[in-house]
Amino acid sequence: MSDPSPDTPPSFIECPDGVRIAYRHSPGRAPAVVFLPGYASDMTGGKATHLEAWCRARGNAFLRFDYQGHGESTGRFEDGTIGVWAQDARTVIESVIDGPLVLVGSSMGGWIMLLVALSLSRRPRGLVGLAAAPDFTEDLVWKELDEEARARLRSEGMLNLASEYDEAPYPITLALIEEARERLLLRAPIALHCPVRLLHGIEDQDVPWATALRLAERLASTDVRVTLIKGAGHRLSEPPQLDLLAATVAELL
């Protein structure tokens, strides 16, 4: 298989329901690094492509993909839930990669990363969360909605919320909120024992940095480090932050 670039056409995995999940895989040695993007994000972002180039230079395998309803995958975004997207991640990983993994999850991808790691037993050798946002649907969306917005969400099934990253609003569905309540992680101990590194910007206006501390406290692993980055926001895509990401992954490899 030739090494992909951001412009290389993706490969696809056909799911039983007809959805096609797009992915790009660079072969190499284990552990393979897997990037899990955030809500309404895709695999062409700066963190994913930077990490891919870094892995290729080192000779490590790398995998990036789009959840259904995102990027180059098929399916409707509005039909997605945390459980659906976690299954997408697991399907791609199990179809493409054998052996040990280092999972890197950005924002919502940090939540998906934890769910996938719990389901894959001993395969994950390490986890890196970038502004990881477990339980965001409950703690950062539902709790922030006023009663009028909650009533509208219940009656209409969907709200469009403004995004500072895109001119178009992004949808939040009632199904997303309700299904996610079956997958909340910060309310109880999290039975993961591999090394975990959590990078979080102190100026993050979307996911409070205190979320990283809550997550660190809940993890069963004794090898957990939280790095708070002064002056950094939610995206963590500036060159010094990308260098820190690569250095963090290198430690786990």
C-alpha cells in the first residue's frame, strides 16, 4: 500500500447498514497510532495530518478516519450518536490494524477513545487526549441549555447551535443527548490501566481544563499525566502544540 497524503483518495469500509466509513492508513511498525477526531471534525485536520507525517517519518503505522456523517464517510450527521461513532471507530480499527495501539482522541474523540479502549481490552498501549471531552453532551450542552431550549429540543428533536469555528451552525439532536447518557464515564471509575496523557489548553472556551483533572481522577491507571498549556485554546493546532503532541506520542511508543 502506498503512503497516503491528505489529497489521496480514501479507502472505505462497508458497514452492514450500508454506510461507508472513509479512512487513510499508513503501514508501518507497531504500535499503530490511531487518530480519533472531534464532533463535526474530520480526518483532514492539522493534528491528524501532522501526526500522520510524523509517524511515517518514524516508520510507525498510522490510521485516521471519518465517523459516519463526517468528512468523506457516508451517512447523515444528524443520525449519529456517541455509540454509533464509537462503533465506527472500533470497526475501522479492527478491520485495518492488528496488534497494539496508541489512541489519540481530540475533543469528542477523547470520549470515543476511552470507549474504544474499554472495548479493546489489552490492545491499547497508551492514550493521548487533546482537550478530551468525555460526557460533553450532558455537562457542556444539556446543562447549559435553558428550559426554553430544552423544551424545543424535546419537541423538535434537534437544535442548531452557533459555532465559533464555522459560519454554519451545528446540530445537536435529542437522540445524541439521550443515547450518550448510557455512555457517560466521569460518574464512576474508568477501568483503564494503560498510560494516559491529557493535553489541555488553559484558555479552552469549549471544554474547561478542569475536565482533564476530572478524567485523570477517574482513570484506574496509575500512569496518568495532565499537561495544561498556558495561552492555548481548544484546537491545540499551533506548531508548538503539534510538537508537544508528537513528543507525547513518542513517549508512549
